[in-house]
Amino acid sequence: MDERQTKDVRARLYLDLAQALLNSKLVEYVDRYNNQFAHLEEEKVLRYPCALIEFSDIQWQQVGRHVQRGTVLVNIYVATKVRGRTSAVGRTADPAVEDFELLGALRIVLRDLRLDYAGTFTRMRSVTDHDHDSTIVNLEQYAVTVIDTSAEPQTRRVSVSVEIGDVSIK
């Protein structure tokens, strides 16, 4: 059995999301969200653009004896450094457009992500936070339904061999 199948569904979802975001080459850094943008002067490890992943409340429903289904609200904080003027009155609006194009490209990455324990990612809301001197943070919230089978007992396959005369049954 694949090692990832034995982990909590949130652990699997985080690992799969992080891998998909990094493989896209659209972001340089992925981590769990822990209010890093409120303490930017202390955050020395962030590389831009970055994506920070947060899971909101999950409402679980029992679908089998040890299987549950839940809809996860996934918040992805995408941060970029402010790059030049973004005013259309100024010389160029390209930096602002680049940020929005990054968000659109990341949406395509999530649209194409196929997981054996989850449905499709549906964008629920977008919020832009301009309250930082040199960083723009966009919150992209997605909903995805997951199936958690981590509590299912592992069944063992027993091999039995019986010989009756010239016949061998396995």
C-alpha cells in the first residue's frame, strides 16, 4: 500500500497541493499559513512569489463505518513583491496585471489537479490585501470535497495453500 494512503487526509491534501504548486514553477515557496504577513520583518525564509496554505473548518459526514466525507475550504495566500508602478496613469500597468495572471495560472493548476480522494477545486472567493509596504497578498479560497479513509482497518491478505493428491490449490 502507498505510504500516503495511511496519512490523515489533511496531510495528504497539503502535500499534494504543495507539490502541485511547486511543480507548476509559478511559485518559489510553499508553506502552511501561520499569519506570516503580520510579521514580515521576522519572516526571513519567504521567497516570492509564495503560496501559503490554510485549511478552514471542515464539516464531516459519516458515509461508511470508518469512512467520512468533508468539504474543505482551502485558503491559499499568494504573495508577491510590489514591482514598480501599477497605475494606468503612470507608464505601465503590467505589474498589477502580472499578479492577476499569476492567480489565473494557479487556478488552472488547481483545476487540473486530480486526486484519488478528492473532487474538483471550486474557487469560492478572492480577496486582495494591500496593507503591506512591499508585498501584495491575494487570498484565493477554494472548496474541495474529500473522502477520509484513514480510520479504515487495514485488511491482511492471507495466503493459504492446500494440496489434495495431485491438485494444489492456492
